[in-house]
Amino acid sequence: MDSYRNSDPRPPIMQGSPPKLVPPKLDWDRGPWNRWAFQNIREVLPTVEVWRGNGHRRRFERVEVDLDDLPVVDSTGSATTLAGLLDETYTDGFLVLKDGKIAYERYFNGMDERSLHLSQSMAKSVTGSVFGILAGRGLIDPAKPVTSYLPELGETAWAGASVQHVLDMTTGVRFSEEYTNPYSEIGQVDVASGWKPVPPGSDPAFQWPAHMFELILRLKDKVRPHGEAFEYRSIETDVLAFIMERVTGKRLAQLVSEELWQKLGADESACFSVDSAGYALAEGGFNATLRDYGRFGQLILDNGGGVVPADWIEATRNGRHGPEFNPSLPEGSYRNQFWIEDPRSRALMCRGVFGQLIHIDWDNRLVVVKLSTYPDFANIAYSVATLKAVHAIAAALG
């Protein structure tokens, strides 16, 4: 079945009773199935609530600007409008906050203001922010060895690595992020996290990990000295989460609820997918509404808003830069589980495969959130065009 954009007729995925088109367990996150699944993760996977609490809701004022016809370029570099680009890039939700007020908000593909949407790796920045809160409280010291908190990892490739190495993804641990290879380490994450069943026809001699901590304990090979180079590896975020859980005696979903979600004034409770041992997938299993992702971005823009330490955010905005970080960010870098766009703006970015983005711009007091369901894991042309559109929005809004 072909993927479809918002302007195309939609196949009736999970419509009817019983539904005739049900996402296959091996491909629910691929197009076109992800166009339904990313907004309905609680019907796909076991989840745990991230409670918003009984406290305040941060209300956004609205100072709306119609940006539908804003001139931008599409993925080929040709002229189009913002509305055209949002359609081309399989957008589900798009939000622009200017000076903490809603300037532009659009929903597509059946999404609405209460829909929870899978974050993919934007979850890393949520996890990293809660880590920063705990570090600011003195509960965790990023300079200490990982094994100070998880001594079991002394028998793994993390032996000798500092917690800061893990935060910045500069350990030397061998971990392949090859999404299309089911036997790669990230392919094993799919099984360990409960996202996918063991692939049919697998080598019967291969022992698949039963849960995420078992997978972490298996990673014993190093490819370079710790701290020598950045390499994007999702498993590092899970190591951070297990450190947080070990230090506090609380599970990740409870930590995110108590330390972040209840304090930023969320509209809705969020949720995490969980593995067979009840572990919430820190690296990519978080789900929230479009506006609540905006609230998170605004909290970071407000230098933590008294929730995340301001010095942690300032440190996060400083990272070494170079073209090796990401092909769609030629001047980018990575620090404390956030991407940094370039050394001049030091804008922070939360990014996830299939087109998830929170862009946080201090120079223009702007937060842009894009939730998407690309047909493929990554599309550099879509990402580059989206970032150019973010810059065009900043210019248009002054």
C-alpha cells in the first residue's frame, strides 16, 4: 500500500468494526500505517501514563497570523507555500509560538488538540531535561563514572565512561543505528522494547533480548576511546534513564510527571511505551499533544522557567560543532540530549525520525513544533526544507 499525504484520499486504516485495514505488527511505524499509529500508540503498544497532575494548565494567548501562503521552498528547492510544504512533508500537527503566544496552529490527518503523537527521539530531550533537574539538585554528578550509579555496567563497554559522555553520546560503545537491519542493535531495541515481535525467519541460534536492560548488559564492545567522538546512538538515553531510576527509586514515567509534566502546565497527560519489565522507553517512546510539546519548548526558551536549571540549559547550548554530526545540520552539534543548530544562534532542537521537530530560537523568541509521519525513517531533503521554512517564519514574524 502506498503512503498518502494529507491532500490524498486516506485509506481506511482501523476504520469500521472490526476494521478491515489493521497495521501489521512488523510495520506499524512505516508508511502508510504510521499515519494512524503515531496518533494511537495506546492501541498499538502497552503504555504507562505520564500524569499531568491536578495543577494549573498553562494557557496560551493567541495572536494569530495566517502563514498558509508564506513563500518557502519545497524538498526540491522549488518555490511553494508553507501550506504546500506541510502537505508535502506528511505533517500531522504544526505549531508556532511567538513570544509565548500562539501565532499559527494547524492540524492534519485526523489529528486534533487532544491527540497524543509519538515523539520518537524528541523523547531524548524530555529525558535529558529531567536529568538536568536531578543533576541541578545534586542527585547525579555528570562527571562521575557511569558505574558509580550502575555498577553492573562495569562488565560492558560503558566501563570507564563518564555520565557526561553518555549525555553527549561520545562514549565508545559499539551500537549500530541502522534502522532497516533487524539484527542491528537498534533493530534489537525494537524487540527488547516491545515495539516489534521477533522477525519471522530469524536465525534460531540468535538470542533476542527480553527487555531493554538485558540489551544494555550485552553491549560489551568498544569502537573508540570514550570522549573521542560523537556518534548518535539511541541506547545512551536509556542508560541515562536507568541511572535516574536507580538514584531516585522511581520509574521514568513518574519522574517525568513529577519533575516536568505537572510543572509546565500541560493540557493532557502524556504516555510512554513500556517493555516487558515495565521500563518506559526513554529514547523514543514518549507521546504528547502538539501544544504540550510547545509548552515544553517554551519552558526551555524561558531558560527553564524555574523548573529546568538555567545553567543546565546554557551549558546545553554550548557544544563543539562540525559536519560529522548530521548531514541536515552542517554546523550542528549535540549536547545533553539536544541538537544545537549552529554556533551563532545556538538554537536548540529536539528531533525524531519520521519528521518530529521542536525548534527553540532565542534570537527570535520562537518555538516551532512539527509532528509528522514520513513514509521513511529519515528524509534529508524534507528536514532541510523544514528548517528553511522555520527561518522564513522567523523572518515573517519579525
